Amino acid sequence: MPLTVHDFLSPCPPAETFPPWAWITTPELSRLCGVSQQSVYNWRLRRTGPPSRQERSGRHFYRLAAVLSWIEK
């Protein structure tokens, strides 16, 4: 069975162990960080959160390795 992002969310191993293709959504990021989705939106607006990628649909995605690196800072 292939791995999914949910396999990596809990517990969080070091960022080096994540595959380069792993992306998470805003709700997943909020659960990972233990904050509300509004907090994640505020981080993105203020450019204080982890880097994100916006799809044409308007949804934002975050590379999991970058998120874990951001959390460690």
C-alpha cells in the first residue's frame, strides 16, 4: 500500500525522512501545528508561515519537509 501524507503527520519524524513529493493542505497544516485554520491564513497573509504553493483552484499546499524545517526554526 502506498504511503499518504497522513502516515507522516503523527508522530513527526525528522524532515529528512519525508519524500520530496509530500504536500499537505491548510487543514492538515493547522492540525500538525495545533492551531486554527485562521491562524494559518494569517501566517500566509503576513508571510510569517511556511512557504506555500497556490493551485489554480485557489487551494494552498505546503511541502511537508519545508513545514517541518519552519517549525524547527
